[in-house]
Amino acid sequence: MNTKIFPIISILALLLVFSGCGGGEESAEKKAPSGEALNVPRMKVTLGSLENFYEATGTVQAKTTTQVSSNMMGRITSLPFAEGDTVSRGQILIQIDNSENQTRFQKATAGLKEARAALVEIDRSAEAAAAAVRTAESNRDLAEKTFGRIRELYERKSATGQEFDEAQSRFNVSVSEAERAKANVQTIISRKKQVEARIEQAQADIASTKVFTGYSKIASPVSGVIVKKFAEQGAVASPGQPILSIEDNSRYRLEAAVETSRSGLVKIGQRVNVRIDALGDPEMFGTVSEILPSADPSSRTLTVKIDLPSNGSMRSGLYGLARFPVAGKEAIAVPEAAVVRRGQLTGVFVISGEGTAVYRIVTTGETSDGMIEILSGLSAGDEIVSADAQRVKDGAKIK
């Protein structure tokens, strides 16, 4: 540091000597500028604790990314969105050709109508069959009683054999008719079950086609921005094959790579300073939400996920820097507004005992929260211009 400063000072001294030979009045005017004293902030330099940070770089990623796919096979008839478009939850994004499914729906609806009409006829037939059973059973009971009386008379020799045979024949016929009536009822019941099964199948087909009709219109499951299109209108969609990728643009996080040797600095729930250069905003605070348990063997780093505050300009893929606090150190630090850079030189204006500003070259170190560490050039107790230093010139009077 000293080897660089001494030649510069020597050159400046020579220039002052030569300029003095040329005209004393002009030199005196430059050394003691006229005008009122400047009213700028000033401060005493002190030795204090300067917070130190470990910086880890990372990439911004959406906290939730959803891939939208179809639940049915069919040709995409509508896909009017492009990458970068913002969509809302429930908004229809994609429509799949549903004509074949509509044909099945119409067929199932016609089958249901036909089966229900058949069921009405069967119910009428069942009522008639039930009435026939009642009539046949009544005739059978009457024939049985008549046969019983004729049989008693025949046993007492009061009825002829022909009368006995006729009564027995009528009884047997009535029994057969009652059995046929009951069998007819069972046939009708069997037919009714078949028709009811057809109705259930038709209803199931209709329900299925309604489900597939719902599948033909694909709504956005989340609100966010479309970041990737995997298909275009006219392509054939297949179940499970992604069509769009949507990221939730209200929740982002920085996935930072932290050296394993520094992993002790990171804790779940810790607040961390984060800077996203592309946003042009000052540092923001993030919260450590996740620390992946396994390290990358090639880089020897752990992935730390830091939840970021909401920002409408945030996007996946942005470069970010996370700053994890390390134990502070004793150092001299001055505000960034106190530092003045002149070409390759960096310095501050020290206020002399006479109240004039003297430009002093310093060596700077780390920057933290608007303060710059001064490695050399200043000592505790020095008084400096702490802000608006760009307005100050060598030799200027300071209020």
C-alpha cells in the first residue's frame, strides 16, 4: 500500500512546486478557496463491531410448479395461451376433442330411454301376472274344496265315479294353472331384472361420458404464470402426458449452495439477507425453510431453500445472493456516502482542527448494511465528512 501512495504524493508535490513558480496568486486562490463554509454531515470515527457475512449464491425457483396434463386421449382443439401468460385458478386452459364421447353419451341416453319404456311395460305385465296368480289360486282352492266334497260323497257311494273323476280333473287343472301363473310372474321378474340392469348400465355409461366431458375441458389448478408449453393446438393429448407447466408466481424461494464447512451457520427459520440483482431493489429478508440432507459430492455444497417475500417482478431462474451472518469483528467503518473515489484512488474527507476538509486516501474492506470497513488511512478519533462528500473539495471550510 505504502509503495503505491508515496510516488503519487511525490508527483503531486512536484506539480504544486511547478505551478507555484508560474503564478503565486493563482496557487493561493486554489489552496484557500473562497466562499461560505459547507454545511455537510460530519462524524467522529470510532472503533466498533462490524458484522461479517458468509455469502452463498443461488437461483430463484418457484415454490410450487404444477404440470397440467390430460386425463383422456384426444386431439387438442383449443390452447390459446403462450409461455409467460398469467392464468387464474379454475380458468379453462385446454379443450380436447369430445365428439366421440358425445356419440357415446347420445347412445347411452337413447338406451336408457328405451330401457325405461320397457320397464314400464314389464311393470304392467307384472301387475297382470300377479292378478292372474290370484285368480288361478282362487280357482285352485275352489276346485280343491269341490273335489274334497265329491270324494266324500263318492266314498259314501253318493256320487258316481264319473263325478269323482271330473272333480279330480278340474282340481289338477287348477293346480297346473296356478303353477303356470306363478312361473309367468318369475319370468316377468327375471325380465325386469334384466331391464333394470340395462338401465344401470346406461346410467353408468352416461355418468362416464359426463366425466369424460369434464376431462375435455382442462382448468388451471393454480393461479400463476405459464413457464413451459409441451404441446400445441392440433396435437394429440395422452393421459399423464404434460401439456403446460405453471408456476405459482406468488411464492418464490432462493435455492442457495452452501459449503458443507459453513453449514453450521444455517438453521431452519433463520432470517437471511438476500439480494436479487435483476430486480434492482435493495436487499430483502428471506427465511430458511428447508435444508436438503445430502450434499453434492462434486461441489461439496448443501442446497438451502430460502422463502422470499412476495414481489411481482420475481421469476424463476434469477441469480441471487444469500448472506449468512458470521461472528462480528472490531473494525473502523464509515458510511458509504463518506467515501469518494477519484480514478484509482479511494478516500474520505478528514476535517482538520481548523475546520477545513482534507482528502485522505484509505484502504477499504468489506461492506455491510451501508457501512464500509476502513483497513488503513483512518484512526479512531478522526472527524470526517459522513455524507454528501461529493460536494466537498480539498481545503473547503466545513461548518
